[in-house]
Amino acid sequence: MSNEILVFCEFEGGAPRKTALELLQRAVALGAGPVSALVIGNADSSALGANGAHKVYQVSAPALASYSTGAYTKAFAAALAASGAGTLIASASSIARDALPRLAARLGAGLGVECTELRNAGGRIVGRRPVYAGKALVDVNIQSPVAIFTLRPNSYPVGPAPGGSASVVLVDAGITEADVDVKVVGTLAPDSTAVDLTEAERIVSGGRSLKSKEQFDAVVRPLAAALGATAGASRAAVDAGYAGHGEQVGQTGKVVNPSLYIALGISGAIQHLAGMRTSRVIVAVNKDPEAPIFQFATYGIVGDLFEVAPMLQAELARG
Amino acid sequence: MKIGVCLKQVPATDTRIRINADATAILTDDVKFEINPYDEYALEEALRLKQAGKATEVITFTVGGADAEARIRDGLARGADRAVRIDDPALAGSDGLGLARVLAAALKAEGVGLVFAGRQSVDGDSSTVPAMIAELMGASQVSWVDKFEVEGDAFTAQRAAGGGMREVVTGKLPVVASCDKGLNTPRYATLPGILKAKSKKIGVMSVAELGVDAGSVGAGAALVTFTNMGPPPERPAGRILSGDTASAVSELVRLLRDEAKVI
Ligand SMILES: Cc1cc2nc3c(=O)[nH]c(=O)nc-3n(C[C@H](O)[C@H](O)[C@H](O)COP(=O)(O)OP(=O)(O)OC[C@H]3O[C@@H](n4cnc5c(N)ncnc54)[C@H](O)[C@@H]3O)c2cc1C
Ligand SMILES: Nc1ncnc2c1ncn2[C@@H]1O[C@H](COP(=O)(O)O)[C@@H](O)[C@H]1O
């Protein structure tokens, strides 16, 4: 195994996702070895060189047009073998969460998931990640010749592309339709056009205090839209049917890592904090000055959310 | 068809964490344990399929010590038919792959056609064991499902995909499905269920009985180790914006723009 770091780069709408650039730039900053990119599918990978990849390993086949565990796991394994890279890093995306544990079991490779930090410890890459819903952090050390890490989105800022170019190595993984074990037969559009919560830069969440789906839709969503934010919710709000299951933030919902998290009428139960405590800036609006959320808030307003949220929206509109 | 359910006990989600002296794990002496919340969805889904006549038996599988039996009994009281508990000194210090090795061996030995596990354990929050089990069993897998149907030897499921999209997927049994919130509403044990559970069987298996090489599990075989466990960094003290609502709101917007630079 070489000290090369292979970075799995996901694409959306023909362009690399922001998480791919975040990973590439972080991998370069580690200074632990040459950085190459892995592209699965036939996307145009030319933008990756400018973000630090010196080589792009590209695995494409008709059977990779949509995601399947079987075909993708095979693609990952083939790219690792072709590159000889000792480290594979990926964003903690739905693809990585599904395929990489299977890959790790196949290769006997150590897997460190959900890291929020990757550092270079004398040439060896060590991860650091939250456990116990963020109540503790721990270093993740991998002993095997091939190490695999996933990094949570928004763990590192994305800077301007440093420039450069990459040569493309086509990897023939021999993937056919027979490798598509579990087939995607339909895609359901998301409830809204907003960015996926786990990757969102800004989130506005509402709690039980919204009292109805109608009020959640009338207060939380418009404020989120005004901020270019994604709407989230506490479990109490989800269980009461004010918001969708996919919108729950917390230990048994989504773990989010935005730069701005606004909690409207959310008490700040430990299971809710588990999902959002790493947000860079937390704003709490709550009428109870003793609400635990204020202990975690960067800025707090003690007041009635039905008064504060519309006012905030109007103030933002004023520009 | 037999359905296997992976059932783990975890510290209750409101547990306060105390870290051990060598900073590798938490102290568990006075921790209250619960069934991992996601495993409750897994068990519920299995019980519903049995009620719908699609399964003959629901068996839970746990890697854990005797102290896990109270949670296993809870699973039996909710309606599981029997339980397998895997316990062996050789397992101490196993990583996810080590756990998956013995779980896969036990599931295979029972000949289960369908396995439900939780999306993640809420202690380590890893979400890796189910896919590892699937690979080691030679079964297919589907992660984080919130809708699941089975017809003959085929299944259809829904799961979250990237970019907030949702996917409908199909495949063939055997499959390991990891279960997410939204799949169902777990039942609680009833009094008759609790009484019935007393006579249900919890079979205890060692690594050797499962035909697993003791050298492939436990601390010695762990590829991943945790060190340096510590509390998360303190957040700097926050600021309550005082004054009437209107001035607090305009101050907030100013701070978000000029100080925090997040809008
Ligand atoms: C196993 C387990 C897993 C869990 N997982 C999660 C999870 O993933 N996510 C999650 O969120 N929770 C989770 N919970 C639930 C959690 O413990 C809390 O019950 C939940 O977060 C409370 O939601 P809430 O803050 O909306 O409601 P409450 O705790 O009822 O708080 C409502 C808040 O709104 C304030 N308020 C009321 N009216 C107004 C108003 N007009 N203006 C301003 N403020 C107002 C009140 O002062 C109060 O602070 C879990 C619990 C368990 C046991
Ligand atoms: N020790 C264990 N015993 C039984 N099932 C387990 C065990 N560890 C993990 N699992 C199963 O795997 C799921 C995901 O766990 P993890 O990969 O640890 O996050 C859990 O929800 C359980 O269903």
C-alpha cells in the first residue's frame, strides 16, 4: 500500500458536490501523501484537478448509472486495487454509509466513520469523531494496511480552488448488470427543494410550540426560505405531525452540522442537542429564559416565537 | 421463513457520560440500559411480517453479556419467539467487524432469510454492523429503510438517498435491512406478553460453538481502536439579546451579518 490518499468525489447535476471539494482540499492539507480522486460513473472529472487531485481514477459502466450496493462496492474495491492507495476517504453520504462498511468487510480494512476531524499523525491519518450523540469525542485509529474514513459534511471550510490539473486513469472493474443486486426502481422527490439537512449550511427548526402543521408551515418554512435555509424539527414536532420524519434533527433523526442553526420554540433536550450541537452558530428563540437550549446558544432571544420569527423575516427582507 | 432481528442494548439516550481512566470508553457501572431505539423498529417490522403470515419465527440476536438479558426478555415480551445471545471472553474489545463476524455466523446457522437491524447503535453511532453482516453472510443489504415489503423471495423498500431524495429499491432475499425512524411505531410489551416471555428460550452461544475463529474477533483482531476520549469542546458563553423584541431582532440580524458572518 502506498501513502496515496484516494478521495471519493460525488457529483450532482454534472458538477462535483461541495463535499467533494471539501474532502479534496482537506486531503491535500493533511500533507500525508499524494491525493487522487475516485469518480464512479461517467461524470466530467476535469474540475477535480484544480482542487488538488493529481490523478483521477474513474470507474464507469452502464450498470453504475444509478446507485447499487453491489456494483459500487465492486467499483470501490477495483479503484483501491488500481491505485494501491493506503487510505480512502469519503463524505459521510448515503452512498458511503451503505457501501463502505460492506467494502471494509470484504477487504478486511479498518473503517472510521462520521469523523469531524482528520489529521496527520506522523504520516498516519487519524480521525476524530463524536460518539454517544456528541457527548464525547474520540480518536479513531486504524491498524490495517488499507484505512477508510468518512468525514461529515461541513467539517472543513472550502476555499478557492488552488488550481492544477489531473490525469484520468480509467479503471475497468468488469461491472455488469449482474452486479446490480438491489435495484433503484423509482426516485421520490424531496418534500421541498431545499438542500438536504445533513449538508445544509443553514437550518431553521421548529418544535412542539408550533402547535400545528399549519403554523409550522406558516412560520418556520417561510423564515427558512428567506434565509436560504432548510427546515428542521424536533421529535416532538415530528411525532405530532407538524413536520416530516426526514426533517427530525437529533439523536434518532438527522445529525446536522450547519454554520447557522435557528431553534424556534425548542427546549434543547439532550437528544435534540445530539443532532445539532456542532453547529457553528446557534440561535435560540424561546419564551422560557430557563430553557436548556440557551446554554448552547450563541445568541438567544427570550420571547414568543410567533412574534420573533415574522419580525426576523421582515428584518431580513429589509436587507 | 425465519426472520432475524439484531438487538443491542445501549445506555439510555439521556445518560450522562463518564469516561474511563485510559480514555478509551465510558464507565458503565451505574448506567441504565435500553434496547437501542432503532432496533425497536427492526423488531416491530419483523413482528408485523410474522403477523401478516410472511414468517414462521422471529429470533433476536444479541452480542452481549448476561446483563443484556433484561432487554432481550423485553424483546421476547413484545413478541419475538426466541433469542440467541452471543457471549464469549474472546469477544472483548471487538470492533464492528468482529461483532459482524459472530452475528453473521449465528444468523447463518439459524438459516434466517431476512434480517432486520437498527440504522445505528446510539452509543457508538457507527452504522456499520448491518452492511458488514450482509457481506459476511453473502446477503444483499438495504440501509436506512423507512418502508419495507416482502413478497415471495423479493423485497421492495424505500430509503433516503443523497440530496434529500428518496429511492424505491427492489432486490431478492436473503437481505439485511437496517431500519430507520418512520418505518413503523414500535409496540410495548403487554402483561400477557411479559408472562409468556418467561418461558421463551434465550440460547447462549460461544465463539467456538458458532464455528468462528477466536483469533478473528476481540481486541487482538480489531482494526479500529478508540483512544483519547474526551468531552466535546466547551461552547463559548452565548449572549441573550435583551430589550424589546424589535430591537433584539435587529441586533440579531446585525450580529449574524457582521460578527458571525453567517448570512
Ligand atoms: C430514545 C429517545 C430519542 C429521542 N430522539 C430525539 C431526536 O432525535 N430529536 C429530538 O428533537 N428529540 C428527541 N427525543 C425527544 C426529546 O427528549 C424531547 O422530548 C424533544 O426534543 C422535545 O421537543 P421540543 O423541544 O419541541 O418540545 P418541548 O420540550 O415541549 O419544548 C417546547 C419549548 O418551546 C417553548 N415554547 C412554547 N411556546 C413558545 C412560544 N410561543 N414561543 C417561544 N417558545 C415557546 C417552551 O418554553 C419549551 O422550551 C428523543 C427522546 C428519546 C427518549
Ligand atoms: N452487539 C450487538 N448485538 C446485536 N446487534 C448489534 C450489535 N451491535 C450492532 N448491532 C446491530 O447493528 C445495528 C447498527 O449498529 P452499529 O453499526 O454499531 O451502529 C444496531 O442497531 C443493531 O441492530
